Amino acid sequence: MLKWPRRILLFVLTNLLVVATISIVMNLLGVRPYLEQNGLNYMSLLVFCVIWGFGGAFISLAMSRFMAKTFMGVQVLNPENPGGPTERWLVDTVHRLARNAGLKTMPEVGYYESPDPNAFATGPTRNSALVAVSSGLLQRMEKDEIEGVLGHEVAHVANGDMVTMTLVQGVINAFVMFFARIIAFFVVQFLNSRRDGESGSMGYGIQYLITMLLEMVLGILGMLVVFAFSRWREYRADAGGAKLAGKQKMIDALKALQGLKHRPAADEPASLATMKIFGKGGALFSTHPPIEERIKRLQAVNLTNLVVSV
């Protein structure tokens, strides 16, 4: 695993890359400043917010496999010579589930050192994905239970959940930036009109501070939408895992996870936390529903006409 100084450096470099890439794109597209002498240019503001909102999300998606390997220390297994029997079984099982899900390209398969029994899937596309499991999962769960977990993660890949999550996040980002700047502009205009006759007026600095405050407030509201989508997506991945690995294996996997203690890494990227099979559940700001509710819904679901891939 990386030490803190390198992690901080990687985080800074990633953000610099995002800023540089988006700035270049905006210059190439000729996006004009949205603040003009006569007020706001709404079209320029909308383009600005869409580029920044979606740009950051999609650059993060493009780097997701690299970030997962770097932050989580994932050791990718060679499909031809993965190592011991456990590694061979892991690769063969993921590839079998992937073929059943209709994936044209097999996901990379790996593991990472962590006592937390968990797994995640990530990657920019369905055909460029990574499925990784923790050492704690391999050590503390039975093979049938692990197969249920793997089915869940392969269902995430087959359903294109990494891309859809990015699209949802991009829309939320764009809306938050757009409305925060509009509201801040009119708040400053209103406050300046009330200061008529007084010396000076509120300038860009005050408007910037109000914009940042509004972005935080609207961002929190926007995350409610993101988390609600994430919880719905978990139910769908559970059903997909049941379709691929078997309903009882998926139920047994959830029951096993329910009985194990989880200690998620505090410094892992948030995007990975949303793609794990297990996460904090039971509240509006949770990425995963409560496991007991997931088991209940899975027991009632009809898998006959369920389509896993898209």
C-alpha cells in the first residue's frame, strides 16, 4: 500500500490533471466567461457548468482502474498463470460469470490486502473493468458465498453501473454549479441595490464566497439523489448476482456479510465505496441499503425475465 505522502501527491496530481484537461477543452471550444458587463450569459454559464460537472466525473471514471490499483493496492492476477488454486478458482469464476452475463471482454481480476470482507468492481466501460476482492473475503467466506459476491460485482459491470453512476454524478455536479452561480449573482445584485447611496459595493470576492456556500448546500441535497440511485443499483446488482451465481448463493453471501464485522478503509476513494457489495446502509446518505432489506427483496424477486446485461 502507498504511504500517505505519495497518496497526497497522487491526489494533487489527479486534480491538477482534471483541471488542466477541462481548461484545455474549454479553450478549444471557445467557452466565454459567463460573467459579463450586462450580467450573466446563461448559455456560457450552462456550457461552463456542463463541462466542469461532467468533465471531472468522466476523467475520474477513465482513471478508475488505475486509482483502484493504486489506492487499494490491488494485485491483478494473470489469467494464464494466476498462482495457487485459490487464485485460479477466483479468475475462472469471475470469467465464467462474465461470459454468462454476455461480456465480450473478460474483466481484470485481482485481490487486495484488507481484513474487511468486501469486493468491488470498477472501470470506464463494461469491456474494460476490474473486479477485486479483499483477502478478508477470501479467508472468511465459503466459496459458494464468494461466488454470490462475485456475481453481484459482475452484475455491476454488466449493467454498466460505473458509467450510469458517472452520468448521474455529472448531472448533479452541473446543476449544483449552475444554480449556485445564478443564485449567488442575484443575491449580490439584491444586496448591492439595498446599499444604494453607501460607499462601495459587494464585488466578486463576496459573490465567490456565496457561490461556494451554495455549492456545499446544494451539493448535499444533490448527494441525496446520488445515494438514492446507488441504493437502487445495489438491489439490481443483488438480483443480477442471483441470476448469474444462483439465488441461494447470493442470499447466503448477504447473510455471511451481515454476520461479519466490517472495517472499511477511511482513506479509500468514495467512488470505490459505492461499488463495493457492502457499505454503510439504512440512511438517506448511505450508498447501500440495509442487508436485511436486501435479503428480503431478493427472496421475493422473480429472476425468470431478469436481464443482467444492457
